[in-house]
Amino acid sequence: MVRLKFASISHNFSTVAAKHRRVPSKYKSLAIGKAQQAITDYLHTTRSLSYTHAEQIASNASVSIRNLILKLDFSVPTFSKSLRKHLSYHPINEFEFFFESIGIDYSEVSEFLPEKKFFFSEDRTVLDAAFALSGFGFPWNKLGKLYKEERLVFVQRPGEIESRLLKFKDIGFSTVAVIGTCLAIPRTLCGGGELGSEIRCLFVKLKRLFDEFDSHHLFEENVDSWLAVSRKIRIFYDLGCENEEMWELMCRNKSLFLEYSEEALMNKAGYFCRFGVSKEDAALLILRNPAIMNFDLEKPVISVTGMLKHFGLRQDEVDAVAQKYPYVFGRNQLKNLPYVLRAIDLHERIFDILKNGNHHLLASYTLMDPDEDLEREYQEGLEELQNSRTKRHNIQKLDFLHEIGFGENGITMKVLQHVHGTAVELHDRFQILLNSGIIFSKICMLIRSAPKILNQKPHSIQDKLRFLCGEMGDSLDYLEVFPAYLCFDLENRISPRFRFHKWLVEKGFSEKSYSIASIVATSEKAFIARLYGIHPAIPKHWFERFSSRKTRDTVS
């Protein structure tokens, strides 16, 4: 173990140390060992930590140790003395060493440091909780996982933590089983009252599940083995922890947790969650039909028309969908199917087909013809992208459009020409619209009608939606009438014009109530002419009290 620590620190140390030329490479291990020993002695003698705990902190804080070494000039005969002298006059931030030692990446440590506290003596709460967990058997360098996900664990008194862990053992778990489970599901170490009852109920269910698994001697008696299986179980626990059928199915389908990786389970669960159905339904589909785990839902190419017919839609139904959502049709990839179906409002219908015994349809579909649903306009546009100087950037944006349901067709290529930003930025802006409560299919319609919606910054989109539903008193449905609303500047166009129109009506200058689209989209010249038609003095009032100098006549 110590050799592994040395190797890790030496790797981190070598590049920086080479630049400073303070420690010759043949003395790196010596310098690291002496620095670790100095920190161990410092924490043990000056902070009254047990020698074991002091050594755990020193041996697991590789970057902090490296940084300490680089502050000193190295000399073999005097280095130990230099370290002790340095620590006497330059006390370390003890929490920095601690958080790195429990497994938090050094680049993230600053996010967790307590404000204006450097010494354990200023607040031992976190340290004492870590000692209690370590004393039970939790690996010291895995405690960071617990801390990052559930900090409340570390504000409890050591006695509370120990009592909770012993109660889990009383249910029938071994020590390593308790540790592995708690590391996988940190909230199990929190709460009393109703939450405490919920956690106990969870452990009772887990005991039954693990007994079923271990009846075939499937577990190795170590923390990592229990942690790996528990993390897989947590995927389904998070999707519907109160569903009794789910627990029964997990007991019957041991192969899911023993033959497939956590990543594979998460990917499949994520795929079906993207249908927009409940998480519980997504989990049950996999548990009832474990063969789904062997389906390739990523690479196959689909024809949207062909896929809808494959799911049982009649020709007249397909034609009606194509007329309403033409931008979805053409080819796409099976990995995008959930969002393709949400873009045409058929996700719930198709998911019901899958969960009612027809999940095999996902694996049995193939293109009828190599040229099926190939659209020339799309292919020509794609060829242009492939030859452009910004090929990678544009292809990533195109992939984003396919991901949200836009098919391989000419409309998609036209939309692509108007959207700006990286694929990540486009995704974030789309997500803001979705989180605001706009239905998925309607967002795609809005993008088809006014692609520049996706060019707006997230905070700008949120502000405009709040203004529409708040001060304007309209609903999000109005965007279907005037999708370009989101493309105009709020502070310099939408807000001043709307407030001036409202003032005109309140003062009795205008009997006509104009639509939001008419108020906002009218050019500046036509807007002023309209005001002049109401009264020759009105434009002067507009410019003096309401108009912004930055008013723009074009959408962003």
C-alpha cells in the first residue's frame, strides 16, 4: 500500500519538481517519505490525532504533500529538519490535507474547505465523523464519496453514526456489506423519524435481495464487491424505491446485477427514461424483460416512417403525423428514438406497446432498403458540411438536432443554418425551455418556426418567459402563435413597448388593444408611425419616457 502511495505521489511530483529542480529524481521517494512522516508527526503531536489517523491523512494527500515539498530547498542531510522548522512557522491548512486524503480530487478540495478555518481545533465535527466511519471499517480514501453526496452524514455525532451502523448489522448484514451498501447509497446514513423508518425498510428489502443473491455464493467478502453490486441496485432504487414488484423482480433477475456493468444498466435505464414516462415504468420494463440488456439501441439506423409502421401505425396515421411534423421524418438513429417519438407526441403510445410484451420490436427492426428514406437535399447539405472549415462544429450541432428528434431532411438543414453556439450550449437552451413547462413536441415546433430561439442565452430565455407569463399575463401557449417573441431583446424592445402600450390604453389614448406580436415585431419606423396616428405628441412621449437608445429593429 505504501509503495502505491509513493508511486502516485512520485508521478504527480515529477513534472513540477523537474521544473523547480529542487529534488533530484533519485531522492524523490526519500523526500516524499520524509514529508509524509513530518505531516504525520505534526498532526499526531500538535493536533493530538491518533498516530493511525495522522498517518492516513499524510499518506493519502499526495498533491498537498508535493506542494509542501516544493516550498523548500532540498538537501538530504537537512531536509527533515527543514520540514519541521517550516511547519513550526508556517502551519498548514489541515482541512486541505484532510479532504484530499479522504478521496476528494485536489482540484475540487477548495469547494469543500470551511470558511476562515484552517485547524481541526476550530471545528472537529467532520473529522470526528470520519474517525467514526473509519473505525467501523470504511476505507479512509472512500469517505470523500460519502462527503460529496451526503454532507449531513458528517455533521452527526460519532455515537449516532456508530449506533446507526450497528442497527444495520442487527438486521443481519456483515460489516463489509453495511459499508458497501452505505457507500453506494449514502442517504442510508442520514435521518431519523420517517426517513429512519424508510431506511430500515430499505435495508430489510436489501437483506432479502442479498440473501437471494448469496444463496449461490455470488459475493466476495470485501467492500469493493458489495459496493459494485449495491451501486447497480441503487439504479433501480432511485427509479422507484417504493414499488414492491420491482424488488420481487430484482430477486428473480440476479443476472442483471452480475452479468452487466453499472454503466450498461444506467445507459439502458436512461434510454427508456427519455421516453418521458415515469422512472418506475422505465425500470419495470427492464426488470420484466431483462433480454433488453442485449439489444443494441445505439448504432442501428432507422427510417422514421418505417419504424412507425413497424410499431403498428396505419398508413393514414403515418401520413397525418408526417404532415404535422415533417421535420422529424427521414432517417435517424435508434439511440434517438425516444426523443423522435416525443417530438411527434407518440412516446406514450409506443412505450405502452413496448411494455405490453412487444419490447422485441426494438431489436427486430431493420431498414427495408439501403436507400430507404434517403433525402437528396439532406445528403447534399451534409456533403457541404463535410467539406466546410468548421466541419466538426457543424456536425456536432447537426447531431444535437437529430438527438431532439429532427430527422435527416432538408428542413433540418435549413434550421441548422440559423442556430449558433456549441452543441452543449444548444442543449442547455433547449433544456431551459423544457424545464419551463413547454411540451417537448411544441419546443421542436417552435425551433422549426423560429430557429433563432436556440441562439438566446439561458437567463435571457427565462427572463422573457417570466415577463410573458407575469407582466404580460399570457400563457406559454402564446409562443405557438408568436414563436419569434423569444428572439427579441427584452430590456430594449419587448418591455418598453409593452409598458408604453399599456400606458396608452390606461390613459385612454388608444382604444385598440394590439397583440403581443404586433407590439413587439412591428419595425421601429412602423411603430412610430402608429404612435403618430394616435396623436402627434405621442412619439415625443415615447422617446422621452419609454424608449431605450439601444432599441433594435432586428431579432438577435
